[in-house]
Amino acid sequence: KLVFGKVDIDMIAGPSEILVIADEKADPKFVAADLLSQAEHDPMACSILITTSPKLVDQVNQELEKQSAVLPKREIVEQSLANHGHSIVCDSLEECISLSNLIAPEHLELMVESPMEYLGQVKHAGSVFLGYYTCESVGDYFGGTNHVLPTSGTARFSSALGVDSFIKKSSYLHYSKEALQKYGEQIVKMAQEEQLDAHAQAILVRMDT
């Protein structure tokens, strides 16, 4: 924030988020572990489970208590889950994904059977992790995807940090006399609609020559 405007910055990131979409075949130990992997960041971190299985929610809650009890950052984890942890049950995986698209999470895990079949429905997520064994930690440390990701719903309009983030571009334009004569009246009309007569005049003086 301090330097933005003098130089560009990638994004104002945080708090960290994970959203796990899980079907009835997902292992509750896996789901709980992945939710905790975000909750340990700080008390503001957000961990969300969306599933089609009410039974899985109960099993995951049991695992959360069991696994968090032995974590060095147990206090942070418990605050995070208490304030920003959520479990939501939907009627279908399609509904789960629609809800996820509204949330636009930083990290989205599709912990479902045949996850590639559902990937095309994901419209808004910073990074998507596919299958039961692709936990977010793989992406953070080893898998190769960038984990500087949009947070707080900004995945609706922004992307992960990448090569393009470091590229500065300029646009350029060239109109011939013939092109200006052809389209000048339309440009003048738009300028006049905005009551910017000097803009219109810059076109008109060229059309008169």
C-alpha cells in the first residue's frame, strides 16, 4: 500500500482461504487436515467445507478436534475455525461449485471422484487442486503452480501471480487521412454526447483539410 502508485504491486493479499468441495467418498481425515492447513496461518484465515454428505460434515468435525489438539498452533487454529470456519451441505456437486463460484476462494480443492469432469464448471478460484491426493500443500511447495493468489473474493476478476504480472505494455494507434474521413463523424458524435467539444474539434479540423 505504501509504494503503490510509485511502483506496481502484485496484490494486497490475505487473509488466507481454502474451500474444499468434497463428495461422500472423500476421506474425512484428508478434508480436516486440509482445512487445518489454512487455519494455522492466522485467526483471520478462512476454512470452508462444501459437501453433498451430512455424514461427512460430522466426521470432519470429529477429525478437526482430534487433529487440532496436537498442533503447535492449536490456539490460532481454534480461533480461525471458530470465527471463520464453515460447513455447508448442498444437494449436488453442481450446486457446491455454484456456491464456490460466488465465494471465489483463494484455494479450491475438488476432493471428488473424477474431478476433471467438474473443472469446467469452476469460474472463480485463485488455484484449483484436483482429486483426493492433491492437497494445497503440494501447490504451495512443490507442484509448480504459483501460490501468490487473489483473496477476499478477488478471484472473480484477478488471477494468480504470473509472468504477465511483470510485463508493462503500451498501446499504439495509427489512422490515415482516409480512415479519419471515414469514421470522423462517428467520433465527433460521441465526443459531443459527452459535451467535450474540444475533442470533437480536434477531429473536425482534420476533416476540413
